[in-house]
Amino acid sequence: MKIVTNWIYSQPIRNKVLVFGILMSSLPLILLSYYYFIHAKGDLEKRINEKQILILNNLSAEIKLEMDQTFQKMQMFTIMNQTERNNRAFYELLQQSDSIEEIVITNHQGLVEKRISRYSLNLAKKDERWYTDDMWYRFQTKERTYGNVEFNSFGQPVMKLAIPFFENGQRKGLGVVVQLQKIIGKISSLRQDHSSYLYLMDNRGKVIAHQDYSKLWQKHSDLIDNSVIGVKEKIQGLDWTLVMEQPKSSAYEPIDKMMQNGLTVVAIATLMVSLISIYAGLYFTKPIIQLDKAMRKLKFGEKFEPLKLEQTDELGMLVHSFNNMSKELQEKSLRLNQEKERLNLVLSGIGAGLGLVRNDYKITWMNPLLKELLQEKQLQLPCYTLVGASNGPCEDCMITCPGISGNADKLITFEGAGGRKRIYRHRVFPLNNKIEGEGEYLLFIEDITEQKEIEEKIVQTDKLAALGLMASSFAHEVNNPLTTINVYAEDLLDRVISGDKSLDQDEMAHYMKKIKDNTTRCKKITGNLLNFSRKTSWSQSSIHLKETVQDAISLVEHTIKKKNLTLKVEFDPAIPAFSGDSLKLMQVLVNLLNNAIDSFKKEGTITIKAIMENTNLVLSVGDTGEGIPEKIRSKIFDPFFTTKPVGKGTGLGLSVCYGIVQQFGGTIQITSEQGAGTFVEIRIPIQKVALKEAN
């Protein structure tokens, strides 16, 4: 059934319109004709049967009446006395009934006593038995007796009738021989039409009267054949059967002819409707076919002229709308191709790798740069293997955790040409308008090697600038222990040369200890200075915050004392060692302390405080200096922005601090009130820093 339905759906509309028109025109006519034919046949058969029954009833009544009249005449004859039943009475009876050809009187034994015949001698043979055995048997018990149909000497069908009567105490019989020619002639003359026929059968099933003489005296069944329409009528007393039949072929001939005429009309109507349907199909489908061809051209990008249709009906409106739509589509297609060309140029020249990733981590598309970076032959590998070199999905990726905030921003390293390692920023963005199976996320991989190198140079520049600004402080810090060393060394040398007897071993050890302590102090100052100025990339290690803060303070301690400032340091003992780059954090603290020192025009206080809030380290540097004017607060993190005079600052300090804190995965916030001071708060999630180290 489904195959037939699909086949019907696949046919052109013009064929469907044609078939629909033919069915709607011919099917009702055929059904009505068939219905009328069936009911007309039944009605005709009923009327024929009614007519046949009426004819048979009348004919059987006439035959019975004929016989009854004959019996009545015979009964009238028997009631005469013996003297009255002379030859004259016999001849009168013959004269009254033309069908009687012989009259006999039989005795109680059934032998003929007297005979009067119309065509033979009136002599009774000796011991002549007039009755047949079965007739004699019926004669003993019935008032009226019928004999079988026989033939006389002329070959005419006759039948014997007999009734009993009593004379002189004896039961005698009056019998007559009746000619049946009149009955046969009546049946033969009663033809209704050329196809129907009427016949009469006796009690033995033999045809004694038929409109077709060739079938006379043949034995015939009294059952009505299915091929004819017929009825039969029993004639009581005679035990004869009247049958009237008409072949169905001839009876239904008018209806068949009418049906043929009806089918001819249906055929003509179907032909006319077919022609109309063909015209209607072409009329309605021609615009649709034109639309289909135009849509195919539009589909394959071929150029075509607007469709022309003179119709102003719905189809005309549809064609008009299609022309407008195709025009807009062609214009949009042209613009889309232009945009596609531009997009391809952008994707190829953007300098970043782009790819589409499905929910199952499969990369379905790459731009040329990403293909070159990841090797296209590895496309079947999941993204976390290609990009992260991991055996499982990344925990902080939005593909793994759709509800996660951010875009999985992380740095990855690939080995480029010549074995040089290059740094890439890897990010993932969800797509709102996506095609299922082609990618639900955009993978963005950007080469930031040069950017990182520039950032390191900026950081190093900031360090060197800070060192330049702190040069006098460093010189003073080193000069003090060197002066002490020089004094102790000269005094010791003079006493040794002069041969001072009081210079004992304990005093010698005191001189050497002073020289060693100041030498160690110089080494520590220069060591911190070298560490601070050393150019390094991000180095993951365990950070002890207290040591890092003390190292940073040692670089600015002389300046703090010189400006007569108070430094307060508060540490939460619960702060654990955590993972990160201690030199980077030290640089942040040095920059913040230098900014705090520069904000003072008189005495004041600088406070360094470190506490734990849940899993976050909160490190703050506050001062009671002049504060930051409100109009420049939005620019303080901009590179090269400074309010200090030339030679006092580069404008990189806070910008570098912001970048380093972001590398720690933390945040930096500055609140300031002009004339009241500035407060800088750094929040570093220690767990995230640890994860960063593990990654």
C-alpha cells in the first residue's frame, strides 16, 4: 500500500488532474447506471412474472372452466331417466360440445354398453374395456375422473372424462372422449412476443401443448431454468401444469440496450471531461512546471529571465511573488558570495586557527592555518588530544560543562618550524546558529608568541626602569656596608702593621665577623637586585609569601626610610605555600610600593596585608598619600599612562601588574580618594593557581 501511495505522490499534477476529472465524471455515471440497471432488471423481472402469472391464471381458469362445463353437461345427461337417454340425447350432447367426439355408457364392470361417436360406428365391442387401469382405479373413488392424453385415429390429442351414476341399483359410468385441439390452439395463439413461450404438461411431465410444435409430446421437467424468467400454474383436478417462460437474454434486451447506450454516453462524457481535464491540467500545471524549471535553475545558480504569465488569478500572483523572490535571492546570493569570498580571505589571513567542534569533541572543519598547525591527517582525533595532548576532556571546557562561564581560555605550546616552541591562546565559543552534526562550538587558536615576547620585554623594561629610579637607593644601601668593611679592614691592617700587642684572637675574630656580616649584607642586596632585574619567563614554583614580600621590601627599604615613612606588614599565619612565579609577584609588590612611596609629599604610612578568604589569597597595599584624581582613575591601567614627571616613571607599572595578576588567575582592584590615600587589593585563587601549575 505504501508503494502505491508513494507512486501516486510521485505522479505529475497534470496526470492527477486528468485522472481526477475522469473519475469524477465517469465513476458517478457508471455507479448510477449500474444501480439503475440492477434495480431495473429486478423491476422488469417482477413485472414480467406478474404478467406471466396473470396470463397463466386466466388460461388455467379457461381450461378448468372448459372441463367443468363438459362435466356439467355430462352430469345433466346422467340425471335423465333411461327412456330419455336415447340416441337423440346423445347427439344433442355432441352437438352442444364441439370438443366431445365420443360418448359411452359403461356398466359396473367398466365394459362399454353403448357408444355414440362423432367419427366412427356406434358399435360396442364385446367385453370392450373403455377405462385404463389407473383411470378405473380413480373412477372407483372420485366423482370426476380424468384419463391420460391419447391420440385418436386422426392423430389428434384426446382425453377421456368419466363420471359415475346409478341406474337400477348399479353403479355405471358416463364417459366422453374430449378433443384437446381447442386447448392446444388457444395456448399456441396466446404468444405475447417472439421470445416468450407457453406450454402445457400433463401429469406425466409430457408436453401436450407448446407454442413450438417441435417440442410437443417431449418429456419436460417442471423446474424453471435459471436462464429464463418463468412461472408455472397447476390446474387443479387435471393435474396439469401450465408453464410460461421467457429467456433472460431477450427479457433484459431493452435494459442491456439501454445500458449500452448509457455506457456510450459515459464514454462520450468521459472523453469530453478528459479533454476538459487535460486542458485544465495544462492550464493549472503549466505555471507550476515553469516554476519548477525556474526553481531548478535557481537551485543550481543558473541565470534565468522572470517568468511571464498573463493569468491574474492565484497562480499569476504566485508567479509574480516567485519572480520577486528569485530576484531578491539572486541579489542576496551575489552578496552572499561576496561575503563568502571576504570571509575566506579573512579566515585565511586572520593569523589564527579556526575550527568547528561537535559535542563529541570531533573537529569537523579547519581553516588552513589550523590544518597546518594540527596536521589535517589527525582530524579523527578528539580536540582535547589534538590541542591539549590529553587523554580525556578538559574539566574547564564549556563542551564538557555547558553551564560553565568564560570560554576555556588557556595557553598551549606547539613546536614550530626549526624546533622553536611557539605559544598559542586557545579559546572555545558556543555557536547560537548551528547545524547539527557540523559543529556546535568554534575553536579559536591564536599565535601569541610575539605578544608574549613583547609583554616580557615590557615587564623587563619596567624592571629596568624601576632599577634606574632606585639606583641611588641601591648605591646608598651598598655603600653603607662597604664603608663599614673599609673602616674595620683599615683599622685591622694598621694594628697588624704597627704590631699592636693588645690585638688578641678574640678581637681579631670580632673584626672578621663585622667584615663578613657587611659582606653578606652586600651580597644579599646585590642578589636581590640581580634577581629582580633578571629577564625570565613564567616560572612555576612554590611561593612563600612572607619571603617574597620581604625581598620586595628590601629593594625599597632605603627610600622608605629616606622619606621617613612608616611601613606596616600584617600576615595571616594560615596562608600556605602556593604555586606560581615568586619573581613576578615580587615585581607587582615593588611597583605598588614605589607608587605608594611616590604618592607622599610628607610623612605617612604604607600598609601591606595578606589574609585568606576561603580559597582566595587577599593581598593588599594601602597608603595614606595624596590619592588618585577621579578624572584619571579610568586610565591608570593603560600602558604608558603616567602623571609623574619625565624621568620619574614609564607608565608601565600598573599595566604590568594587571597582566601578571591575570597570569595568576586573579583580579586587581584599586580604590582611591584624593587627599586620603589609595588602596590596592589583589585576589588570587590559590586552587586555580595550583591547577594552572598542574596543567
